[in-house]
Amino acid sequence: MIRTVKIERVINECKGVKTLFFNLKKENKDYIAPKPGQFVMVWVPGVDEVPMSISGYDDNGNCAITVKDVGECTNALQNLNIGDYIGVRGPLGNHFQIPTNKSKKCLLIGGGIGMAPLKWLSSELIRMNYNFIVIEGAKINKELIFIDNFQLYNQAFSEFHFCTDDGSYGVKGIASDVFEDLIKNYTKEELSNLIVYSCGPEIMLYRLFQICEKHSIEFYASLERIMRCGCGLCGLCTLDPLGLLVCKDGPIFGLETLKKIKDFGKYQRDFTGKKIDLE
Ligand SMILES: Cc1cc2nc3c(=O)[nH]c(=O)nc-3n(C[C@H](O)[C@H](O)[C@H](O)COP(=O)(O)OP(=O)(O)OC[C@H]3O[C@@H](n4cnc5c(N)ncnc54)[C@H](O)[C@@H]3O)c2cc1C
Ligand code: FES
């Protein structure tokens, strides 16, 4: 069911990236609370409907999405003001499983706008007093998002590593290299205690998958595919050869499933459903 919500707050994260806040609970008796990793289909009247990860949420129903301007609909979302209305369907898809065992060490690894669902996961981990590490990568310093937010976290529980392709902030290099460097002196026992949650460019996710497979590390990746329906009807987000749907079976897949998805790291579908190489 699609519901209409009012934009209540807007934050400029960096050039071309904004966070929009709205309330999912107000005047909605069928309200379902989302979980970190889930997404919503966001409809801009007269433009289009697109999938967006939930980047923040609280018990009062206040919800955030963080939007990167890449095309028609995301541009229209960027141009909305406080008081404007959008349509929201969801929460949709599966979610990140937070371990019940608090001695597990969670590693959140994101690239670019892929940090959106990990930002909410990180605030849940802080709320639950879990120890975790964040590795955030971007092309240049101006594209790193949520840094101000992370600085407010209790540093006794959290550790942050930043990297940029050009070295303009943090380590020069890509997030998977930072991860590999971080774990290079870990013992077998320490490696088996890690859980990696990741989201971002699929090339990065594939490299993280290879590292985790090599070291037998528990690994989850949130995948993106072009979506039309968001609820298992159109087939645009099918992953071959298992026929899994990113919108219904995902967007989060674990290492054992990813091993069997031949499309992972290689192919996506365009708006006609034709398979094309990943960009
Ligand atoms: C589960 C999920 C969660 C997402 N979460 C976020 C988020 O939190 N923030 C955010 O900014 N974006 C997110 N995206 C990507 C976002 O949905 C697309 O950027 C958006 O649909 C583009 O629409 P557009 O009309 O602006 O661009 P279009 O004009 O339709 O296309 C512009 C470019 O974006 C590509 N594109 C279009 N749709 C997608 C898509 N679904 N996935 C990847 N590339 C696409 C096109 O191939 C084209 O190259 C998510 C996608 C999925 C599947
Ligand atoms: S988006 Fe239509 S089946 Fe997944």
C-alpha cells in the first residue's frame, strides 16, 4: 500500500546528496516498523517511483532516506522542500541480522551512497551497545557522507576508517584494501568472530566477498538492481541462475548464496530486462 507522507526536514549531506525526513507512523494504523537494511519505494508524483534504503529511523516513526542525484527521479527528490508530499511503499525486502552474541565484532563497509543503510545499522548498534568498525570509501573527500554524525558516536564502542580514491581524506585507496589491511594481523579466531555488512558499488562488494570467502568470514552484501515494482511482479531485479529477486529475497544476501549467484559482480539488467555488464 502506498501512503502519502510530508517532508519534515532536509539535510544537505554533500553536493548532490540530501537526506529527507518524514514520518511513517502519523495517521497510519497499519504501520509496520522497518528494520535496518530494508528499503522503501518512493514515488514522486508525476515523475517516477524508485527504491531507496532507509538511512535512519526512530520509535516515533521518524524515517530518513538519503538520496544521490543520478537521474530524473532522484533529481526531483533533491528539489523537494519541507512541506512537500511524496508517496512511500514499504518497508520492503529483508534486513541485516544483528547478532544475538554481543562478543561478535561487526564491520560495516560502505562505498558512496551505499553508506545509507549502514548509517542506520550503525546507529542501531550504538543504541544496543555493540562494538563495531566502519570503513567508508568515496571517490573524493567531498563525497564522504555522515562523518559529522559518526563523530557524535560513543568512541568506546565504535572505530572509523575513511578512504578516498585520490587520498584527499583518510587513506588513499579503496574500502576493500583498507579492510584487507585491517585484518592482516588477525588470528584465525578473531577472523571467525567477525561479521561484515556491506553496501556500495558491486565491484567493491565482489572484492569484499572474495576476501571474506578466503578467510571464512561471515559476510552480507546489500545489492542494487533496477526495480520497477519492488514487490516480485516485474522480474527486473532477477539474479541468475537461482532466480532470486533483489526486491523480495534481498536486497541483502549472505556469502553462501552469493557464491551461487553467477550475476553477482558481473551483470545487471537494464530497464527492458536485458542483461548488461555491470558499470
Ligand atoms: C534496494 C535499493 C536501495 C537503494 N537505495 C538508495 C539510496 O539509499 N540512495 C540512493 O540515492 N539510491 C539508492 N538506490 C538507487 C536508486 O534507486 C537509483 O539511483 C534510482 O532509482 C535512479 O532513479 P532516477 O530516475 O533518478 O535515475 P534514472 O534516470 O532512472 O537512471 C539514472 C542512472 O541510474 C541507474 N539506475 C536506475 N535505477 C537504478 C537502481 N535501482 N539501482 C542502480 N542504478 C539504477 C540507471 O541505469 C542510470 O544509469 C537504491 C537501489 C536499490 C535497488
Ligand atoms: S522489482 Fe519487480 S520483481 Fe523485483
